[in-house]
Amino acid sequence: MTYSGIIRIFLGLSLFILTSRIVPAKKPDSAFDSAVWDEEKELLSKAGESEGRNAAALYLELAHLFKDNERELAYLDQAEKFAAGDEDIIAEIKLSRLAHYAVYEPDETFRKEALDVSDYLQLHKDKRLANARYIVIKRHIDEGRTQTALAIAKRMLNEANDGYDSYSQAYAYLSIGLIYTSLDQHFEAVDAFEDSIEQMDIEGKAFPAIDRIKAGLELLEVQYSIGRHLESMETCRRTEALIEKYIEDNAQDNELRINSRSMLLFIQCIFVRNYLALKEFDNAKKHLDLAAGHLYPSIGLDVEVYNETCADYYRVTGDYAKALEYAEHSVNAYRDNGLLPYYLDALALKTKILADKGDWREAYTVLDYIGKSRDSLDASRFAARMSELHTLYEVDKLEFMKKRQQTLIAFSLMCCILLLAVVAVYVIYSHRLKQKNRVLYDQISANARRASSSSQVLRLAPEDSLSKEMRLFRKIAILMEQEHSFTDPAFSRTSLVRLTCSNDKYVADAIREGTGLTVAAYISELRLDDSLELLADDEFQSLDEVSSDSGFGSYSSFFRAFQKKFSMTPSEYRNYARKRDSIIS
């Protein structure tokens, strides 16, 4: 088989590896030494003699002792049986199980568990809801769904900012930092990790020490990646101190001591790389020796960080044989475990060593292979990211449609409520208007009767009992009643003076004495009183005709005068007069 054929096969496998989630194997029993088994017996003995919360706490300790082993879930189940009613320890058990599922269980099982844990923590207003969301985001990152993870993390950060929740803010920033790191956006990652650590410091002891350490480990590596070597080494020192304090506080935890050695190994390796970048080779060698002191037989692939660091150190110091030897260890380990991105990084380091050694032909061959592999890897990542973005778009589209429907329903409901309010106001207004019109109609009728009685009294009064003005007024009133001269729109004060063969002053004084009105107001009153009869008697006559027949020059002047005097419109009066007539009939 040709070399290019091998490359094509490997690229095909790469695509498969990239698009499939690699589920790591759980720790076998052989990974635990005798001290762990002795501690298990002791804890089981104590748990058998305990009840309730004490028993639950002991089984939870056993689960932590066998983290990443099949026994972890079994002991978590036991802990849950004894933790009934204790919300705090139940939350701790659920989070431990979710963390286990995030690594070892298929997507459907993990999602179901994540939903259950989130609902429980939200129901009990437990701030560790942020821990659960962090685990979910980490799972998305591990599966390559970085845009989904970023959307969740930013939503989490917005909620935390709105609630001034520094605990959730710390996890949100930590999650965002991990996402940016996976996307090779290192400067953004540094900012996020620094913000996360700042929020953790605000929380103080309330924040889990192990997560504070994880944030430090992430920050120091990214700082090194962007060339901030002095800052990276300062973060190394702070994180190393946190780990040592953590070990001191948990001195009896055998599993913790093993994991701590792995973290300390990583810190020493970053120290070496920073010193190599600064060309301080003596300090680099000193920390390389310290790193070797943290190696542990069951440390797994973490040892490859040490091998790559050694390869880099010996490359820089010119011992190419040793550098190639350590580089080959990492290349083989990552290849055997199917970790393609790490495998390509190890090959890139090997290429540098070959180039520095002067073996250009082999270096070029490996470099060409890396280039083709990375092209395939980048294409696969791009395709996966486009697929994820399409999924997010569809989810957002459905969410938008859902919100739109909710808005339409809410708008329709508001319109119905508004319509009901308008109808209610209209009914109330109509009822009150009817009452007002009835009262006004009765008042108008009563006023008309009183006016008629006053006119009769005036007409029958003896001549010598009336003043000169009242006698003239009686004459005017009788003339108006008999001749209806005022119905002529042209009828005015002058017409009235001419009709009575008097003068302006006498006529004005007479009308003021008889009614208290001016001549013009008196004429208007006569016309309005006449319009009442027309409105009530002739239902076929239009309002314009009523206005004209009663002597008004225009309907608008008639309307204004009528409404001003009677506090109702001509049409309202006519309608009410008809209703009264129909009732009487």
C-alpha cells in the first residue's frame, strides 16, 4: 500500500473519530492500590453502623473514593437511599452522578439526568444549579458543540448578572473560557478565566476549591499559549499553593492525592515551557526534575504532557536523540488512544525536532501528512460547526415562532379584554345617558308647562296692574304666539320694533322686564321652544328642516343653541320624545 493510500485511510478514520463521541474507559479495579481497598472496608464498616445523613455521607465518601470506577454509581445509589429528606446531601449526590454521566453515559441518558438535576436544584433554589449547568456546558464542549455551549453559558451569565449572583457568574465565565480555549480564541479565554477567578475570590470559601484550581490550571496554560510567560508563571505559583492547601485540608483522601500529583505535574511542565520560551534553561531543568517527581504509575495520558515537555526541552538544548525518543512516546500514545488533535500536535513537535536535527526529508514528509490531516480535521470541524449552527438556527426559529404565537395570543386576549371594556363602558354610558335624557326631558317639559302657565297669567292680568314695560311685553308675547314671525331667519330686533310700532329702547326694556333676556336671546328662546314642538310632533321632518322651520339660519347654529340650553342634542331629544310617546300610546 502506498504512503498516500495510508494517509487517505487515516483521514477517513479521523473523520469517524471526530464525528463520534469517544467514551473513555472507566478505571479498572487494578488502578487502585491496597490503601484504597483498606479505606473502603473501613468506610463500609462505619456506614453499616450508621443511619440517615451520617450513612449517606459515608456512602458519598465511598463514591468519591472510587471516582470514575463502576463502584461510584453503586455507592451513590446507596447514599441516596439514606439521604431521604436531606436536600443538601441529595443535591451533592445528584451532582456527582451527573458528573459521572457527563463522561461515561450516552447523550440521551445524560440529558435526562441533567434535566432531573436542574429541576431539583431550581425547585430548592440551590445555587449549585450553576454547577449542573457547568457540567452540561463541559459535555457540549467535549462533543464539539461549542456554539450550543456558548449560547448556554452566555444565557447563564446574563441571568447571573441580573441577579448579582457572583457564584453563578464564576461558573459562567469559567465555561466561556473553556469554550474560547476549544475555539483557539486564547485572548478571549484569558479574559474569561480572569473574570471567573475574580468572582471566585468574591465567593471565598463558599466556592469549591477544586473548581478554583481548575480555573487556575486553564488560565496558566492559555497565558503561556499567547506568550504571557511571566503572568503564566505567577498563575502557576498561585495554583500550586491552592493545590497544596487542598491536599492539606483533605489529607486522608487517597484518590485526591493521586489527582493532585497529576495537576502538580502539569504545573511543573508549564513552568518548564515558560522558562524555555524565556531561554532560562537552568530554571527549566530544575522544574523538569520537579515534574519527574510527580509522575505516578496510574497517571494515564497525563504523562504525555511530561513526555512532550521533555521532548521540547531536549530539542531546545540540542539533544535531538532524547527529544525524538520522548516525542515518539507521545505520538504512539495519542495514536493508540485515537486522540487525533493531540496526535497531530505531537507529530508537529516531532517535525520541529527533525528539522532542527537537519533531517529535512523526513520532516517534510511528516509535515505534509500533518497538513493534509489538519485540512481534513478542519473541514470536519467546519462541517460539524455548520451543522450545529443550523440546529441552533432551527431551535431559535422554533423559539421565535413560539414566542410569536404567545405574543399573538396575548395580543388577542388584550384586544378581547379591551373590547369587553369598551362594551362595558358603552353600556354604562348608554344607561347613564338614558337616565340623563329622561331627567332632562322631564325638566324641559316642566319648564314648558311653567312657561305656558306664566303666559296665561300674564295674558289674564288686568291692564292697570301691569307696568308700561310689562304691557308692551304682553303685547309682544301675544304677537309672537299668534304670528310666529320669529320663524323667519331674517326676523330680528329691528323687525320686532317695527311690528310693535315702538322703538328699540322700549322693546329691549320690555323684554328684559318680562324675561330677563336680551332681544336676540329672547328671539332665540322662541325659536328653540318652537323646535321642541317640531321635534316631538313630526317624526318625518329632518333636523335641517326643523332648524329652518324654527327660524335658525343654519343647522350648526341651531345645534349649538339647542345643546347649550337643554344639555342634549336635537336628535337625542327627538328619540326620547318618540319613546315617551310610544310608552303613552
